[in-house]
Amino acid sequence: MGWLEGSAVLVTGGASGLGRAIVERFVDEGARVVVFDRSKDKLDGIAADLKGAVRTVSGDVTSFADNVRACTVAEEEFGGLDTFVGNAGLWDFNRSLLDTPADALADGFDELFAVNVKGYLLGAKAAAPLLRRASGSIVFTLSNAAFYPGGGGPMYTAAKHAALGLVRQLAYELAPYTRVNAVAPGGLATDLRGPDAMGLADRSLTQELPINQILTEHSALRRAVRPQDAVGPYVLLASRESVITTGTVIDISTFGIPQRRPPAD
Ligand SMILES: NC(=O)c1ccc[n+]([C@@H]2O[C@H](COP(=O)([O-])OP(=O)(O)OC[C@H]3O[C@@H](n4cnc5c(N)ncnc54)[C@H](O)[C@@H]3O)[C@@H](O)[C@H]2O)c1
């Protein structure tokens, strides 16, 4: 019997990278999952691979109507919604304040905040009535950038700090009916993209950075992290084991742990 047997889940950005790993693991744990993403190709890929276990919704998390549409699919197909995973995100590819032209900074901010912050807010708004009915919960994907500098440029770091604010405020507002928590992963080798307004929509983190090498050399545990390695805390937070847990972030980034040199044997 899985940890999430019979539960209904919606994952935004669930067709790629970390979101896809969450969907696959949740299905393994017995959940039925609505995968909400704007990439039709990637949605087709996950639908083909997971067959009947998922429903896919093509849409944009910055649109309230699209978020409502995704929640409606969960209600109609699965009878409700137990967990909303807000996960779709963009990265700013470490573009710094001084090196970024002002117009790119302004437009990039609007696009990145619309996905990484407004997308979470509107998703929570759309899901809240169903989650209340199910005594369910929200799990947001944060990042080491929700706590520390250097995991992106100022736009990404500010957006993840803002999403941390959403965890705390929504945990306060939605109590005692709906729990709100988050997971903060560190670097992951995924297809993470950036704002179109900055010419970063077709760039991918994995193409841009030797992310596995960076993690192996610089993270406390000195190992590359696969998206599948980061999903356990989502299962825990979504499950009944976390029935008294709200307003909490599980930080699995290891960025708060200084490196030990030489490495321990
Ligand atoms: N990759 C990393 O190193 C890393 C580290 C920490 C946190 N994160 C966070 O993990 C989350 C998932 O990112 P990922 O690394 O798996 O990247 P990814 O690009 O592989 O997956 C993100 C998915 O979100 C979708 N998406 C983007 N904008 C959307 C929109 N407006 N509407 C609907 N769907 C949209 C994309 O199509 C994609 O399928 C993000 O919140 C990211 O900030 C990533």
C-alpha cells in the first residue's frame, strides 16, 4: 500500500524535470495525478509513458482560468483534490543586477514573477475550495534561493523568497482546514528555462551549466542530485504522516551546510 493511496493530486510544471519526477513517484505511491503544464510535447510524453495513471492539462499557470480548468479536471476525473503541488518555474540564469540592461530586468522580472510567484498564488486560489473539502494540502517547490544568495540572480532569488512568504501567509490564512508546506531543493539537472523577455526561453540549465560537476564539487554531500532523489519530502508532506505539519519548508539543498575540507572518509 502506497503512502498516497487513492489521493488526487495536481502538479504544475509536472511534465518535465522535478515536476515529472514528483508525478512518477506520486503515481507509484497510489495517487491519481493531474499534470498541468504549458509544454504540449512534454505532456504528450508523460501521458504516453504513464498511460491511465495521469490526466494532462495544457495551460499557463499565470492564468487563473487555466488553473481553475486544471482543478476542474481533478474534480471531474478523481472526485476532488487532496494535494496541490505548485512547482512550475523559470530561472534567471544568474543574470546579475549590474550586467543586465534595465529593460530586460523590468520585463524579465514581470515574466519570472508571474510564473514563480503569481502562478503559485493563483493555483492556490483555484485549488483552495477543493482542498478545504478534502482537508488537503499545498506543497510548493522553493529552492536554496529561498534562503541564500547565489542560486540565481536577484530576480530568481527574490521570487523564491517571495514564494517562502506565500508558504507562511497561506499556512496562516488556510488553517485549520488546509496545510501549506514546501520543499527547497538545491541544484538539479533539469530542462529549467528562463524568461522569453530576456532571450532565455530556449536556454536550458543543463545545457548552460555543468550542473552535476558543480554539485559534485561544491555541495556538502558532494554528489549530483537526480530529480528522483528530491521527491521523498513531497510524499511525506502530502501524506497523512504530516497531518500536523504546516508552514514548514523541508530544505534539502545542503546549501546551509559549509563544505568540509578535506572530505570526510
Ligand atoms: N533545476 C534546479 O536546479 C532547481 C533547483 C531548485 C529549485 N528548482 C525549482 O524546481 C521547479 C521545477 O523546475 P525544473 O528544474 O524541474 O525545470 P523544468 O523546466 O524541467 O520543469 C518546469 C516545468 O514548468 C513548466 N512551465 C514553465 N512555465 C510554465 C507556465 N507559465 N505554465 C505552465 N507550465 C509552465 C515547463 O513547461 C516545464 O515543464 C521550479 O520551481 C524551479 O525553480 C529547480
